[in-house]
Amino acid sequence: MEAAGSLTVGNAFLSTGSQISIASVTGPVEVRMRDELTDTATFQVVMSPLNNVAGIPTKAFGAELQTVFGAVLLLHRHPRTLIQLVVQTTSKPMTTTPTVNLSLNTGEVNISAEQSNKALRTARLRGPDIPFLASEMATSINASMLALIDAGIPLRATITATSCAVLSVDDALCTRDIDPSQKSIWYVCNPNFSIVVDPSPEEEQRAISCHVYAFAFSGYDPLHSQHQDHQAQVELLYCASTGITNAKQRNDLYSIAREAANEQFHHLRSVLESNAS
């Protein structure tokens, strides 16, 4: 087994609204013989939950991150080594809603059918089986990208992710002040529904559907970035959805998510350029 090269460590702390994710990258380091690959580096993703042990949602999202970043990492430049990405969300999860409402004396409370249906719709699993929020997933992807850049791991593209939620207009107006001119955070796809970017936990609880999009940006040349015809190549790399949507909403969601991801990409570049200067 060949010894790994110089050890590189990268870290990132990212906050998006109420969601906070921490990511760290270690590598290239020496890899165990059973995991060694002769032509590429071994890439591993470890999702570390804040509470409890890693459940099925945590392990599943870790496997998705490994696939997403494995598509853009130039692993062939560090054969027979290990590159490890560790991600942890430190934000407080959404408050769970029980399906049976109890009073302080543990007696059942009489509620209307509408309230009962809403409780069933918003019921959440507990412990390690709590699913990830869309905003948690997007923040974790962006934090992971920053950590890989900080570690100097070679990449063929830059990934930025964004989360969206489809809500009724009344629910959207209850959770934020709406300015119709700001299409990056608000878009009415018909008189009854709206799309918001970077939803809060409360908005995700009210949402009809939630979505996560990750885009890969490549071919960006800072020397020609001022030219009107110069644009980075954009590819949809990852998409995850929960809830019910129609074709019109999916088309609108893609356009809004791509615009939001593009804004994040240019903001990321400006931050990195300012830190380097």
C-alpha cells in the first residue's frame, strides 16, 4: 500500500435561516487495504446526527451525498488514499405533532375534524427515524461543498443546493412578509398556491410539498465573467421531493431553484475571492 500524501483538512460552518450545518473534510490519508482502490481515491461520507444514533434517513442521505459529490470529485488524482467527508446538522428539529391531542391531565381533548386531519398530516416520526427537512439537506450540501473547497480537493464543478416549498397563499402570508417583486423568494404559480425558497421549519410543516435541488456549475472563467454572453454551464445533479405536485409546479420549481442556486454560486465565488485577497 502506498502512503498517502500530505494531509489536508477543510471545515465549513453554514447557516441558512434556522438551519445550521457543519462539514469537515480529511484527506487524502492512508486507506485500509479492504477499502483501497488502485486507480482512484476512496470517498466516504459520514452523517453524524446531533441526537441519538444514525437511523435510516441519516444513512440514506449520507449515501446520496456520496453519489452527488462522487460525480464531481477528481478522485483519480489521489489513488489508493481516503478522502472522508463528515457532516452534522446542529439545528433544532421541528416540533413533532401527536395524532391524539391530550390535555394536561392526560385526558383526550375534543377537536374538530379539520384540526384532526391537520394533526395527522403533520405527524412526524421520532428519534433516529425523523426525516431530514428540505432546508437541512440543502444546507448540508452547501456546507459540504465549502468544506471540500477549503480542503483543496480537486473538483470538476461547483455544487450549490437550494430548497423550496409549495404552500397555500394564506400559509405563506402567515409566515413571511411577501413582496411580489422578489421572485427569488416568492412566486405565485396559480391563485391558490405559492412557492417559497429556503423555507423555515414552520413553513415546511405547513407545506403541501417540499423539494431540494442541487446544481453543478462548471466552465466559469472569472477573466470573462463580465461578458454578457459568458455563463457557467449548469446541470441538475440532485433532486429530492416529498408531497404532491403537478407538472406546472414542477416546471416552476425547477426554474426558481435554478435561479436561487445561481445566486448562491455567485455569492460563494465573491466570498471566496474576498477571503483570498
